[in-house]
Amino acid sequence: MNITTVKVEILLPETFIESIRNQLNALGILTVGNYDHVISYTETKGYWRPLDESSP
């Protein structure tokens, strides 16, 4: 198997995007063709309710 491209999804607070982007780019991970800092992001909203057995 010869894997050349992967997609990674990371869920994190928006305040961390720039730092993570810069660190990944420094490793060459966000380079595609003649572009670097290749990243996309979107705001996601969710909801969860703890069950009786949970310890939030």
C-alpha cells in the first residue's frame, strides 16, 4: 500500500488553530503542491447530556 495523502480532523477550541497550524506547517505537514499552511476549519456546535453513571 502506498499512501501519499491523508485527511486529519482535529476538534479543538478556535483559539488553538493558529498555533497548531503553525506547528504542523513547520513540520511540512500542511504543504500541498506549491502551497503551504493548507488548512480549513469550521465552527461546530454540539450538545451532550451526562448520564447518571457519568462523572463530568
